[in-house]
Amino acid sequence: MRLFLRWTRRLVVAGLALLLLLVAGLAAWGVGAAFLALPRTAGTVALGEAVSAPVTLTRDRHGVPVIRADTVRDATVALGYAHAQDRLWQMEAMRRLGAGRLAEVIGAPGLGADRFMRTLRIYRRAEAQIPHLAPETREALDAYAAGVNAFLETRPGPLPAEFQLTWLRPEPWRPADTLVWQRLMGQQLAGNWSRELLNARLLAHLKDPAALAFVTRTEVDDPQPITVTQASPVLFEPSLAALSRAIPPQGRARLASNAWAVGSAHSAPGVGALLASDPHLGFQAPILWYLARIETPGLTLEGATVPGVPFVLIGHNTHVAWGITTTHSDTQDLYRERPTGDGRSYQAPDGPRPFTTRVETLRVRLGPDQALTVRETRHGPVVSDLAWDALAEARATLPAGEVLALASATLAEADTTPDALLRLNQARDLDAARAALDAWEAPQQNVILADRAGRVAMLSPGRVPVRAPGHDGRLPAEGWTGAMDWRGWVPREALPRTLDPPEGRVLNANNRVHPTDWPHPLAVTFPEPWRAERLAERLRALDPGGTDADAMAAIQGDAVSPMAVALLPAMLETLEAGAVTHAEAPAVLDRLRAWDPPVMDRDRPEPLILAVWLEALTERLFADDLGPVFADWAARARPLPVLWALTEDPAWCDDRTTGDRVEECGPAVAAALDEALAWIAAESGGPVLAARWGDWHRARFGHGLFRFVPGLGGLTRLEVATDGGDFTLNRGSDAGWDDRRPFAHRHGPGLRMVVDLGPPACGRFVIATGQSGNPVSAHYGDRLRDWADGTLAPIGRETCGAGAGAGDAARGARPDTLTLAPGR
């Protein structure tokens, strides 16, 4: 027996040693492959007929390319080449995601996303969009594809390590590969249908429209009442939950951003109109954004591009600057459809209509192909089929065997938004920029503008449906009668816009963009107004004699929490101090009362205490009422229902699980604080007041592929402690409790930009990671600390100002210049 145990131990040790060697070998291989794939940044590369004259590509000290070309077309080719040099895997992953072809590379784990994208026909719609675009836009798409393909054909080294790890050879780039990005962003920036699912699930459990309105309210004013008629019965909640789970992360709404502009009449002497923009999206390594500067005889552009796309999405030329925020308009609806007896048709106002049906083949690496049957109705794709397996037992409980179809402005094929982007890049004044945005279709966004003449404006271009009376888009609507069908699109002239306001500034932080009595409301409710109110306060306090780009950057870094200003006094006032038993409670309460202003500082304990206390209190007040839907409802912070429960409707403080006993708010608040302090002490291993917000609130950027590979995940991850929270201007969204990483910073401003339109016009930028997608590059994570500290820098030069013109672009610390030349 002893001999058996000895050999067993030896075999286990040998197995572990072999596993460690394999992991180490895999990591060493990955590092070596990454070094070999570093891009060429100096010398000359012949691109055949892709360019008509030599183009120079000079990288500054941050690896940001400055492209100089004789024509805009040649510059577009060079941008495609630079994107492919630095972010080829990111581009490949993007187009495969949109095409529903992830499983071909990663196997069965990619099937959920593939089913979703094929059901919505994301890539097919991108292909069908091309004929609707202007000739100059199609030329730009072709030129960009030529640049990407020129890199694939002329690269001096191997493909990036991700391609070698997956044994994948990229196909030539096509214009539809570019257009698929807009379609993907449309799903993330117009995700109302997931809110409809949540609302329906909440109603199924609460069975009270007034209670539903209370827990989903996000503004101080009451929204319109939610009405439930016989035509919209309560659906079966487990079925809707299964459908919610079938939406992949890449298809879920992630909505936030800040942007504002100040006219030159309100800025310091010598300073032009100022524009600041910081879009908020999910974090990844590398970050979505890629900075670039493009110089041609007729056009100079700089700003944030997206690998795979030939336009500057957020940035400026020498005449106009633009930033973007999400409007939070409701441009999607779920329609309940009633199939006929044979299941091949569905009821419509004019009688049964056949489903439009097609079969998609999903190829799966290391597994058999999967057949996917996709159905569409007159409203759109049948999305409830996404959860077919999960719904197998529950389908019979859906009313009359109904299915759910998605109507969405982002799925229209005749979409000219790329035309708008191209024309916006070329606009020479505010009026030209406004005209360019007439071609913007989806997703609807707020576009903040400033021009060299000192003017500012905000427009909200895009398609917004005109709904039938009685249908406000908050719950799935009947689809068989036509009574709830869309009645067309809101006229463009009726969309909100602000031009040359007398106060000389425009702003948006995802707040309501029109009064509640607007003739064509974009949505019933909008996100909490706290960030916008804080932004307006900071802008009003600016000194017109000293307002400059530094003042704009300081506002981007503002970490004061208006949520804490509103909620914390109510929590402290409601608290029954005698019921708090934790030994550190008196000292903690003293610190919280003295926390003024409440800054979500990474080096302070108060933000952590408030965050944990609010999580615990939210659960105590609402988990008993919301039951199985609570976790999904609480996946985003819900401070306003907590505030109103404490100050307006204390009935929510009663715990339904305790029978006839009625609990009051004071003991609930005290018990939640006790729970929070005990959790912090246990998790930090020390005194509560020694813990720091930054110990938990850390931005983490994982590589899309390597994070799943043993030995490579840790080597390629970027992480930093950050300020801010869900409701600060410096937004550090920690919405959703994750037992593995509670309060982690998962979503926020991966890009920050401030532009002074001069003259000379100059932008300052920072992205959250770095320019390169190659983990061994010096520019993979070199901007991380600058980003966390809010340090912005110009492109291709050390400073902005009259003495720092475009000619300084090659004077950085790394004047590497690559020439892309015609010929062979």
C-alpha cells in the first residue's frame, strides 16, 4: 500500500510538472510568436497599384500614426494598412462576430453569438447596405480594403500570434466587413428590446403596473403610467428569462457617454471653440479605439478611428470638431406573433402570412456543423427562436404558442450612416456638418459640434419610429392586429437640435434631450440626470477668461458623485444608529458625514463603504418583491428606487418573507450597513477604514482570445485602480455584483478627447490601453496610467499651440517613418 501511495504521489507530481511545462511552453511560444509579428515601422514597402504616390506613415512616441498623402484615397489606403499592422486580430474578430462565424475558430463556445448574429442577419444586412451608399463612400470602403489587403500580401513577418494559435489565415478584407461594425454597434447602442424583456418579466412577478413603474423609474419626474390591456397579457417569466440569457454579451446594450462644447465667445483669449468627448463602452485589450492623424493637401483629420473602419468617428479637422453620445432613444420593439396551426404561417391583419424562413449552416471547429432555422415576420426576425432549447418545456405556456419578433431601426438595409460619417469628416463649417448628418440613420446618437468660427450645436440624427397611440415601447406589443404597428419615422426636422445657444455651450451625458411634452418623444424615460447636472454645474462655474483645453480635461476627470449627494443623506437620516452593532460603525459614520463633496477617489474608503452599503440595502428592500428577476434588475445600479423607498414609499422596506410582521426602513438601513462593514472587514482582512475604493474598483482589460489561454491570460491582461463610479463624470461603471470581482470597473471612457479649434486647431487624446494589439509591443498598454490619471496628449507633437504645427509630427521621441510606395 505504501509503495502504491508513493507511486501515486510521483505520478501526480509528474503530471503537474508536465502541465506546468506545457503552460510555460505555451506562454513562451506565444511571446516568441508575438515578437516575430511586430509590424515594420521604417523603410519602404511597395504596394503595387494600391497607392498612386508615396505615402508616409510616421509613428509618434505613443505609436500613433501620422499619415501624409497626396490624395485622400491614398491616405485611406494607408489607414487600412496601419490598422492591419497594429490590430489585425481585433478586425478579424469583429467581422467574424458580425458574420456569425466565431464557432469556426473557437468551437462550440462561439455558437451562442453565431446564432444571434445569423438570426438578426447582421452580415447579410451589411452586404445589402452597399448599393444604398454614395459613390464616394463606396470608393472609401474600397480604398480601405485595398490597404488592409496590401498588408496581408506584403507583410514581412508572420501573422499575429492569435492567427497562429488558431491556425487561421485571414480572408481578404471586403467593404461589408467594414459595414458590419455599424450593425454591431447598433445592437449595443439601441438595446431597448432587452429592457422590454426585463419589464415583462418584472410585470409577470409584480403583477402591478404601478410597482413596475416604480422600480424602473430613472428620472425624478414620474414617467407616463404603464398600462396593461387584454392585448398584452402577462407572459411566462421563465420563458422570457431564457430568451434574455440567449442574448450574447456582444448583443447587449452598453449605453453611456459624455460630450460638450463651449463657444469661442466663452473661452480664454487666443482659444477657439472647445469640444470634449468621452464615449463609454465595455473594456477590452486592446481598447476599441485607435488614434490617427491624416494630412493631405485638401484635408487634415485627427482623432479616434475604429480598426476596420475608414472614418474618424470622434475627432476634428481644421474647421469642425465632433463628439458623440448615445441618445437612449427607443428604436426597437418586440412584437408578439401568433403562429397558425401548421406553424408555417402567422396571423397578420390581412390574414395568415408565411414566415420567411431560411436555414443557416454554422460550422464548428472540432464539432459537427449545426443547422439553424431562422424565421422572420413582417416586423422582423423571430428572436424567441434563439432560446429554443431553453424554452422547449416552457413554450406551451406562452399565450397561444406565441413567438416574439424584433422590429429595429438598426436592421434596415437602406442605411446611409457611412455617408454621413464621410461628409462629417470633410465638413468645413457647422452648417456643412449639419447637412452631413441628414444622412445619419442608425443607431441614433447625439452629435455635439463646434466649428472654427466659434459656433456650437447639438443634433440627434437618426431613425426613430412613430408609434401607435397606446404603445409606448416598454412592453412587447401585439403583432397580429396591426393596431400597434409603427406608423413611419419621426421627421428629421422634428428631431431635437440646439444651435448657437445664447449661453454658448451644449452638453449631453445621456440625459433627456427634449421636454416631456415633446410632440414626437424619442423614449418615455432616459437615464438618471445626475451626470448631466454635474456637467452643467461645472460648465457654469468656468471662468470665461481662463476656459481652455486644460479646464475641459479637468471636467472629464471629475469624480464627485451627485448620486451620493442625493442618496447618502437620506440613508444617514433613515438609519437607526442604535441598531448598528459593528464596532467600527461610529467611526465610519463620522467619516461618511464629513465626506463633502463625495468624491469617488480610488484612495479613499468612503466610496467603497457607500457602494457595498447600497448593494446590501438594495437587496434588502427589493429582493423579496422581485424574486427571481431581482438579480437581472440589479445588474445595473438602482439608487433612485432606493431613495424613493426611503423618502416616499416606505412600504418597500417591509420584508414579505416574514409574514404579518411589518418592517420599517430604519432597521433595514442599519442591518444593511452592518452587513456592508462586516463584508469589507472580512474581504480586506483589516479595518474597514483602511480599505480603499481602488482595491476593488479596478479597470481590467483582458485580451479577447489570450485571456482564455493558460499562461497567456495573465501576461496579456492590463489592470489599474481608478476613480469614479456609475454616476460620476469620470465614469467608472461598477454596475452589477460579481462575486469574483465585486465593484470592478467594467465599462467607461476608453477614449478621452479635448479639441481647441484654435487656430491652429489641436486635439488632445488618450485611450485606455495603447495603439497596438500585440502584447509584446511597447504600445500595448503604454497609455494605461495616463488614461487612469486623465493625462491627454496631442498626436505627433509634444504640445499644442501656435508654435506646434502639423510639421512637428516627426519630432516625437520615436520618429519611425514607413513609406508606402507604388510599384512592385
